[in-house]
Amino acid sequence: MTVVHPISRAWITTGGTGAQNYDEFADDAEITGVIAANPLSALAIEMPHRAPEAVGRAFLECLPDAAARLAEEKADGSYTPAEQVVVLYRITAPGEPAAYGLWAMVDTDQISTSAEEPGLVIRNEDVFIAKVRERVALADALRTLLSPVLLLQTGKGAALHDALAAATDAAGAPAATDLDQSGRTHAIWIVPAGPLQDDLTALAGGGELVVADGNHRSLAAQTGGLSRFLAVVTTPASVAIQPYNRLVAELPVDDLVTALTAAGARVEELPRPAEVPVKGAIEVYAAGRSYRIELPSADGASAVDQLDHALVERVLLGDALGLDPGDKRISYVGGDYPAAWLRAEVDAGRAGLAVLIAPVTVDDFVAVNLAREKLPRKSTWFTPKARGGLVLAELS
């Protein structure tokens, strides 16, 4: 018996609706720009309060607009319906190995967040509850899921990878393709009920599944009482982990170096611009100056608490700056934005501090998950990202 199932009623894009997931942006204005340039983008439905005509209105106030937009796109042929299907997924780009996945539904009651909680789906990061509430409200309003949770198959990942590669090679022309902002091509193929579907769902559900992207969406499925959630099950060979940095809009202290030193950090000014460092230290940029910082870990701290992202949350943001991780002055900036972009935000006065952190290693990610511990918020930026708005799941 597998925990991965076909989508009872899917809506498959016919083109033009694909979009970055709503949490991939460092600035809300970017979301508005994407929607303005492509009104069919799923972002206009997932983030209706960021549509150009709705800026300044509250998220909940704009949910009727999201429902109307989705109904219009279903009616005008932007999506076509399909029953009891899974969907093959391939992401390609010049110079990169192909990434594979399977769009399907996964049992919500299999989500586990600790060793004491049984389940084959491991969620590994803390979340921001306000974002979860928005996802619950959106699902209630639309009765449709637009963005998948990205799940990493750990038990049969190699076998699943080979099966997906073979299936896409034999599938002929894709049902749809979409080009993302990074130049990657996302292609999908519909797999109806039958032996291939059975084999793929068995492999996809054949071992522990780790939430690589979509911690908020998976918790929203639990909070909203959904029996299943939309997912892309992918393979270890299909993903990499990139840096996940931070911007602080304004510094709440007069002297950053003094505050960090008082918090127990070792601070060294750099003769070059701050860059993403190697594991074991961070680099920051403020007021035109760059620093390398070694943050102290507590005696006897767990492996999770010694991760650079955890030290940034506890020592730099908490002890030195007095900020809670959910403070609106903190922006979490994924690996699509290079160090030069973060420094430019500081130079332009749109941020007071850029914090650059080495990416979590795959070994650390696996170790934390096997221990059923939680990673710090926004600490793993997996690439390539599953594209929203390509395959939708209508809720019964």
C-alpha cells in the first residue's frame, strides 16, 4: 500500500499559467511585476492581494478575486480537466542534469514532525503560522490546490529516478511546457490509470518522504483538515541545496560590531565585498563594510542548534539585534539572488544589513531528518523549484 495516489480531478495547464511559488520572492513588488507582465500566472490567484489592481488590500479581502480569476481561467481553456491521473515532470536546462518528479496526491495523516509522531512524510522546518493561515484560507476559498509540496524520496530514490527518466523518454510530446525565470524548461506528461501509474505511485511512496520545499503548504493541509495534499515527489539526484540568506530592513542597534561582540561573536572586517562563505562562519554587509563573523554555539548544543542558520537566528538576530525570526524587518532571500544583489539592496538603502550564510549540506539535511529534528526557518533552498500553476488539484 502506497501513501502516494493519483489526483482525482486535476486541471492541467495548456500554457502560460506557470509561476514561481509565492515564497520565492525577496520583495512583494516583484510579485506584482510578474502578475502585471503575465496576468495568467498562477501568482495572481495564489497572491491576489499582490495583483496590480489589488495592492493595498488585505489578503482575505481579495480571496473572491482569486476564485473568480481561477474560474475564468478554467472556462477560457487555460486549464483542461483530467480524472484519476498522475503527471510526469521533467526540468531541464543547458549544462544541468535533468531533474524528474511525479505530481500526485499524498496522505496528510502521514506527516511526521518528531520521532514520537509516526508517518512517512517528514516535515523538517519551523514555519511562520501567519503564512499557514493564508494557505488554509486560500484552499477553502478555491477548493483547489495550485502549488505542490516538493517531497524527496529517500527509500527508493534511485529506482524512482530511473523509472521517471524512462517514462518521460517514452512519453512523446509533453502535454505542456513552461520556461521559468532561470531559463529552465518545465515539461509535463499525463499518466492515466493503468500499470505505469501503479508502478510510479508505488515507487514514489516506497520510502520516507522528506519535505524539501513546502513546509507551510504541508502544515496548511493538516490545519485545513485535508485528507491529501498536492505534491511533486522527486529524487535526490534531481535536486541541490543553494544558499538561503537574509536581509534586515533596518538595524535596531547603533553599532553592529559592538552588539555582535557583546553576544560572543568573533568579528573580522574583510578587505573585499561580503560573499556566501564556507560552512562555519557567516559574512555580513552593512554601511558599505563587510565582515566575517564566527557565531558562538552553546555548550552541548545539538547538531541542529550548531547549524549556521540556527546560530544566525539565535545569536545575530536574537541576541545582537533583539529581533524575533518572524519580525517583518527580516527578509528571507533564496539562492536565486546572488550576494551582489543583496549588497546592492543595502547600498540602495532598501536594507540595513545583508547576512550571507553557507548552504546547508545534503549530509546535514539528511542527518537532521533522520533524527526527526527541525531545521531553522528558511534554511534550505532546493533547486530546481517545482513550478506552481502547471498541475492543479481540485478538492472534493
